[in-house]
Amino acid sequence: MSDVMPEPAGARAGSQDGTEDTPAPLGVARTPTGNSGVDAVLDRLADADHLAAGGHVEVYEDVHQGLRDALDALDAPPGPPVPAGGPLPHNVPHNSRS
């Protein structure tokens, strides 16, 4: 039994003599999610259709990071972001020795 996966149709396009491989769209449909931010990130996947396989990693990493950011935003508390390392509010006790 072989563990080699068959290549999707359209994954490679070559010259008439078969000596040159050029990028070709895979023809994978991207269905809109209804979230404009997520859809914009997923649209970036179309860039991989025009790149050689070596260029796919950068596209996939960008998309992965964009999706992680969208998920992280769901966990963020509402309101403006809290500045990191800023001054403490007046009503927060300080570690002082009295």
C-alpha cells in the first residue's frame, strides 16, 4: 500500500513537452463566512494559486495569523484596550510598606 496522496486535478500545469511546472489554481471554492474580517483573511488564500509551492508557506502563515487574531478578538473584553505598563489607577492599592 502506498502512502502517497494523489495530486488534486489542476495542481500542476506544464508546458506541452511536460518539462516545466508552473503554478495553476487548485479550483477550491471559498465560501463566504458572513464575517467581513474573516472573509478578507480567507481571500488571501487565492494568492497561493499564482505562486510556486515554495511561496505557499508565507500565504498560509499570513492566513493562519489572521484567523488567530480574529479568534483572539472574540476573547477580548469590550471597550478600549488597556495600556500595558501604564500608571496604576488611584483606587488600586500599591505594595507599600507602612
